[in-house]
Amino acid sequence: MAFRVVVADDHEVVRRGLCELVANHPGWEVCGEARDGREAVAQVASVRPDAIILDIAMPNLNGLEAARQILKNDPKTKVLILTLHGSPQVIQDVVSAGARGFLLKSDAVRDLVSALEAIQEGKIYFTSKVASTVLDGYLHKEGPPVGEMPASRQLTAREREIVQLLAEGKTCRGVAEALGLSVKTAETHRSNIMRKLELHSVSDLVLFAIRNNIVHVSEPQK
């Protein structure tokens, strides 16, 4: 049987390139595509792939939250995360989300096949540029003391979704429509989040979302 892969990236050119790399490998097939995290979750639920390639920075629902939801629904799905940057915090978040692989976009053309081959065989794959960070950092130390738990970890999955939508500019009504909630419930969630994080304005919320990799700011083209 073919190794079936869903490809999720909001940039069409990138998505097509990834699909081509997968489709050209013997025994692999692309069984679905997604343009944002929410669509990726729906695609996996629909087609039940063996693996999914997830861009970490996608609208509506980022790759980390999509990975958490996908693995909650089907723990057998193998998740490979793509990102522009490999900071220790991003690596820690990727590992915590349950992804089996982590690949910098700059290495994707060269290493994507190796990464998918590794997770197909049940291994964990990290690109060479971040492997030493993983081995020497997150995987070799204990979790933070209770009093030092990062603020983003104090939020529920639903609250992180709402933070992303608010930080991307949606109103409470827009959040309610996106998540199938009443406006009153969305407003209650927003108030609870602001109180929990001790934030006082939407701009504070946006800064929090950026600093905690819930939303991502694109770098200017050089």
C-alpha cells in the first residue's frame, strides 16, 4: 500500500513544490492538500493519511495547534512540521505538540524525502541544523518548575485558538463564527484569557501571540 501524505501550507507555490517532491517518490502519494490549519485538521479526519506535512505559520489555526488536534483525534498520524526558524522555544513547542519530525523550510528541498522516510519507519527526524539543540537542550532537561510554566501552556487548546484569531484581527463576532460559538461565549473566553494572562489590551494580546509562536510575523523580502 502507498504511504499517503497530506500537505498543508498556505503558500500555493510552496505547497505545490512539496506535493511534487512527495508524488515523485516511489510508493508515496499525496492524498490531500490544505491552505490553513483548520482545513488540515478536516482533511486528516476525512482522508486518514499516514502522515501530514504542516507549515507552522498558517492562518486561522497554526501548525502547532493543528498538530495537537490531529493527534488528539488520531494518534497514529505522523506529523512533520515545517518552519522558517529553529529557535529553542519553537523546537520545544514542536516536540510538545507530538510531531515526529521538524524541518526548516530552507532544508526542505534537500531533506524532505529523508524526513518522511524516517517517520515512515517510525523514527523521529530533526534537520541537522537543529538536532544538536534538541539533544543538548529540551530532551535532556526536566520540565520547568510549576511556577515557571510558560503562559501559553496555561491556556487550553480552545483558548489558544481564540488568541490566534483575535491576534489576526478578528472581532469576538468573527471568533464566534469561526468556531461555531455564540458571541457571548466568545466574549467570555476573551475576558477569561485576558485575565489569565494579565493582559490589558488587544495590542498586548498580539504581542503575547507573537512571542509565544501562536501567530507569526513574516520577514520583509530582501
